[in-house]
Amino acid sequence: MSSQTLDKSDTASSQAAVTPKTDSALVSTTGRTTIADTVVSKIAGIATREVEGVHDVGGGTSRAIGALRERIPGARVNQSQGVSVEVGERQAAVDIDIVAEYGVSIADLASGIRRNVITAVERMTGLEVTEVNIVVHDVYLDEGDDEGQEVTGTRVQ
């Protein structure tokens, strides 16, 4: 019978484990705020595009789909393209795929993106950003207006 009875200290410790912590603006004694993944990914995407030196956001496939989407009349730009997030109750982790402009220091660019994304997400959502992982898929080289011109050269016959 002694194994089935709980003393007062066991009861108090089990109640303390159930009581929610109030150390976050999102979880309090009066309620809980849940932020969807899409909200965080959109904020991170916009914050990434604001950084000078970012030519585009997304890998090859997502950029191709984004280009097609932009051609549809009335379609909106997908701000979360190239951004994936994991959102918990109090924390978020962000993965971003980018194309950098040629001549920009990629290390400085990544640092600027991290700083801007962390600031924007934490300020707007109250979530703690634990990490921002960045993958640079390509470097954009501005070749001027030569894209529309036909290249002429000698043919070997």
C-alpha cells in the first residue's frame, strides 16, 4: 500500500511539472499563441531579400517555379520561396537557399542575412531563433544587356 500513496512533496513536484512556464510572450497563464510555419518563413524570406548582395532566394527548382508563377496575371510573389523553417512552441530554426551577387563577400553576406533574419523573426513573433542555415546555390554575374542578343561566331565546316 505504501507504493500507491504519494507524499505531499511528490504531489507538489508533479504539479510543478504540469504548470506552464511564463518566461515567453507566446505562452502565459492567460493563454497560448501559436505561430504557423508559413508566417515565420515569409518573414525570413522578406528579411533575406532586404540584404544587399542577395540576388535571389531559392535553389534552381524553386526559382524556376517562382519565375513561372510571376508570369500568371494576378499571382503574388511567393515571399517564402527558398526558405524552410521548423517552429516550436518558443523557438524556430531557419534554412535559406540563396543566389549571391558576384563580387560580394559570401561570409559577410551570410552574416548579414543571419542578423537580419534573426532580428525580424524575433521582433515580429517573439520566437527565439536558434539557428539560420544558409546554402549558396549560385553566384549571379550581371552580364548587361547581352542576354537578348544573338551570339555570332565562325562555324567550323
